[in-house]
Amino acid sequence: MSISMASFSPPPTSFSVKPHFTHKSTLFLPLKRPFLFVSTPKVLPDNGARGSASVAAVEDPKPKQPDPVLEEAVEGSSGPKGAATSSEVEVLGKFEDPRWIGGTWDLKQFQKHGSTDWDAVIDAEVRRRKWLQDNPETTSNDNPVVFDTSIIPWWAWMKRFHLPEAELVNGRAAMIGFFMAYLVDSLTGVGLVDQMGNFFCKTLLFVAVVGVLLIRKNEDFDNIKKLIEETTFYDKQWQATWQDDTNSKNN
Amino acid sequence: MSSIAFKPFTGLRRSSAVPTTTNTTPSKPVIKFHVSAAKTSPKLSNRDLRVAVIGGGPAGGAAAETLAKGGIETFLIERKLDNCKPCGGAIPLCMVGEFDLPLDIIDRRVTKMKMISPSNIAVDIGQTLKPHEYIGMVRREVLDAYLRDRAKENGANVINGLFLKMDMPKHWDEPYVLHYTEYDGKKGAMGEKVTLEVDAVIGADGANSRVAKAINAGDYDYAIAFQERIKIPDDKMVYYENLAEMYVGDDVSPDFYGWVFPKCDHVAVGTGTVTHKSDIKKFQLATRNRAKDKILGGKIIRVEAHPIPEHPRPRRLSGRVALVGDAAGYVTKCSGEGIYFAAKSGRMCAEAIVEGSQNGKKMVDEGDLRKYLEKWDKTYWPTYKVLDVLQKVFYRSNPAREAFVEMCADEYVQKMTFNSYLYKTVAPGNPLEDLKLAVNTIGSLVRANALRKEMEKLNI
């Protein structure tokens, strides 16, 4: 066991996960010696129970949902330490949720007032992806994952993600717009209706709208500059052999 | 007249052509008329043109064959004739036809692929393939040896030697002097130092090309590909009979993908990266973890790694020395495919030399070799650019990869992808379908990014 622990590389990452979650978790889990089992010589030590603490924290904001993984984790971590229990440890490591059936979300279990609660589906998928990001799992031919985010209708996405941000941005734009209209009026005496008729003002308005759409945070400036550079970088690398040519001509 | 059409290139010829003093050489006053180079280059009176091909991989083998067929005295210098190169080993369908490869070289025909996203969403692609279409999996030692032997049959001299350095000619009509160590069974392991005079050189010696160093070709960014060959139990091997897998995710690689490719009787599991080379072992572990169920019980029989160029070298040509294949940096982004492009560039360069020298009867010059570069860039630039864009868009981050896998489920995408991969042409599709595809892509990206933002909220 100690030898296999020595050869096992990722414990640092698992322990870095710990501080984020334990202070949030109301349930104390005897924290994780990573579980190692050697299924065949030379292949793949695995740490099945590594993610149990992260599940605890994730489950926390939604206490009303059943918690099969957590219960099993509590059992498992206090359980056996040897290689003999490889099958139990394997089950612990996988993402489990009663509504996740056959590699996709069972929409029938997401019913609310007779129609599907898409917000809950989105939440469930977010939790699943978070779990898998922290604890990458093996794929399996017997239980393939076939979930496709496009089964969630477009208006559910709009309502949840686009509308709040749109409200924020429009609100800011309205406040700035009102203030600028007042400022221009006080400085030049041109009223709102006349401002809208002026070409210069219309251009400014266009620039302002585009600017607000593209640049939401300070980092966006640099991001856009980097993007523009990126789009032409590969071309430059290919043209380098021709560049050489014209330089020597100019010499 | 035609000097205007060739304006960008006369500059180099002007600088390499030594001024008036060489005009007094017995050969014709060539310098002024370099524009239509082949017609006025000096005829080689008593011999054929001599060309050395350094490196005996697909690029070298293809180049040597074309040169030999064109009547040129060819020397193919390869340091290890039984080299078992670490390589994915995938060749597109068009290569079989274009290079007349016998079908028994191909160990497996992959007709199905599985793309697996970071959250293990698996998508099968390959339903749109016609019955005669496949991706061929070859063993490099078999393919390379076959191409070299064919070159030998056509008259090339295959030399087992290690290229050391090259003396550049001081005058344009002097030969290149190659220094190499010849390995001959009799002399033992040390080999003896030999020099060889040739008129032109094709550098096909791979990612760590010495020819490239000799001509100051410059450096390129490169990825490290790390691969383990694993022999898995027969019942698990059935699954990989004609299926290859591609795993994407931050755990597997931050800027590339992990793969499981079937080979003759085992699978190759590997991954690669450009930006995080020191973490390659971690990525390999993660790749094996993701495929764990399917390779359980397997034994690692070989571990190998090799560099993959990410873009062409700044200079692919100098004087009468040209680079082809990996030495030039002709590996595509996104898929990391290099065998076909190596062979094709070797052939194209050789064709340019054969044409420029009129089947070995005249001296070539840089302009003839430039034609190969022109043709190459014109033919394959769209392919490279499209793959570069795909890599930049879809390998950026986990949401992008999720969107990528989602998009692969679309039949139109599969059709376009396979057509362009198997036949190496970027064919314009149906504009309406393209528009739908663009909308769907943006939709997938937006959804995946929205989910990721929610995931970040969970962290806090």
C-alpha cells in the first residue's frame, strides 16, 4: 500500500480541494486517505473516494435532494482499506444521482406543476459537470453518457442567463443615456429630439452601444486585443518564409 | 515581362547571385535571366543532377522515389533503417490511392470514432462514411520501409548513415558537401565518416532536423506527444476493432486531446500538449483513467514520446536546400496529422526539382524549389487555416470542448469533417446548412459557457 501511494501522483490536487469545502460542510467526513486499488499490475491506481468532500459541499445548498452518494461515502471511508474491496470503491467514485438514468437526465423526475422544471435540469447538469471536473471518471461502454444540452429549450436558457444580464446592461445604458442627453443639452442647447436627428450624435450612440456589448469588464479590452492578434498569428507564421525574401530584396 | 510576375522572388536570387564577376564563367550569363530559370540554367554536360534526401521517413521515401523516377541521381540517407517511430499512425484514404500503397500495409481500417467530452458525453461519428471509406492505421516501420524500398527499386541509392553537417557552396555552381557517418555492418557500430557532393538537398529528417539547422531555418513551437502502447485482453480489443477514441478535457490536455488508437494487436493510448509539457505524465494518467474500463487488464508494452511541430519554420528554403515534412513543420493543428503531408510535400518538392532540372539534365536553382513552396501553400493553406481556427475555437476551454463534442453529433458536421479529412480538400458545403451549423455552434458554445459560469458559482 505504501509503495503504491508513493507512485501515485495526484494527492496534492485532492488535498487542495479540501480547504474549499470542509469549512462549508455541515457533515464532517473523516477525510480522505485516497483509496488505492491495484486491479492489474502496471495499470492505473485509482482514488475512488477523493471527491466525497466536494459532493458534501455541493449538496449543501440543496439539502432537500436525496443524498445517496454522501451516505455511501460515509460508509465507505470508514470501511476497509485493502485491495479486496475494489468493486465498492469503484462505485463510490462515480457520479450518482437518482434522476440520472441511462446516461441522461430523466425528465419525468423534474416535473413541477405538470411541466418540466428546466432550471432544476440545468442545476443538476451543472453539479454533474462540476463533479466530473474535479473527479474525472472513466467512460464505460455499458453506461454511455448521451445527454445533450440542446434538449433544454432555448427560452429556458434565455430566461435564466440572458435576461438578468440584459436587464443589468440595459439599466446601465439607460442611466448613462439619460445623463449624457442632459449633459449635451446643457452644453449645446440641443434638445433630445434634435440630438437624435444629428449624424454625429447618432454615430456616438452607435459606438456607445457596440462598446457596451463588447466590453463589459476591464479584462475585455485585453481579451479583444489578444483575439485580434490570435486570428492572424498563424497566417504570419506561414508567411514567414516569403517575408524573408522581400527583406533581402530591400537590403 | 514575366519578371513582374515573379517580382517577390527576384530579390533573393539577386542577393544569392554573386555580381558581375561570375558572369565571366564559361556558362551562359544566367543571372539576368533568372526569371525563367529552368530554360537558361546551365546544362549538366556529363552527368545527371545529384540530389540528396536526408531522412528516410514518408517524406524522404516519397521524395526519393519521385526523384529517381525522374532520372535524377538520388541519395537517400537514413540513420536507422528499422526505426519504429512513435506515431499515431493514421493515414487518410486519399494517401492509399495517391501513393499506390498496397492494402496489406494497413493494419486496421478505422470506420468509427468516438468523441468524449470532459463530462464524458460520448458521441459516435462515422455513420456518414461510405462502405469503401476508412482511416488507415499503419505501423510506421512497415510504411517507411515500403516507401524506401520502392525508391530503391526506382534507382535511388539508399544509404544507412547519420547526417552530420553540410558545407554550403561559396559560388552558385558549386556543390553542397554533405558529411555523414556511414553505418556498414563490417565497420561495426562506429561507422565511418564519409563526404558526398550533391547539387541539391531535401531535408526530410523530421522534427529535430539537422538540415534545418544548417540552413538557419529558425525554430517552431512544438507539442510533446506522449504515448503508451498497451496490450489489452482480446475481449476488450474487439471493441477497438475499427474504432478510435478521442478524449477532450482539461484533465487530459489543456490544448490538445487524448486518444486511444487501435494498432495491429494492441492499442496506443496517449496525449499531447504544447503549453504544459512538464505535466505530460499527469495528462497521460488522466487519459488512462478516462479509458480505464476499456483498457482494464492491459499491460504496457512500450512508452514513447515525440515532438510535433505546431507551425512551419520561418524559413523552409535556402539556396538549393528545401525542407519537407516534419522538418518543415507541416503538421496540422487540431488533429496533429503529419504523415500524409510529409509524403505529399516530399513528392511535391521532388516534382519541382525534376521539372526545374528537366529530368536531371540541367542545374536547378532556388526559383525551381520556390515553385514547390508556392504550390504547397496554395493547395493546402485552406486546410491548415481551417484546422487552426477549429483548434482555437474548440480546444480553448472545457465549455468549448463540450460544445465541440455536441457539434460532432450533427450529421452535416460529420460529413464535412470526414470529406475534408479523407480527401484533403476543403469543399464548400451547402450555404444553408452552413448557416444552420454556425447558429448551432454558437448555441452550443453559449450553453456550455453558461453552464460553466454556474459551475463557478458553485465553487464559491
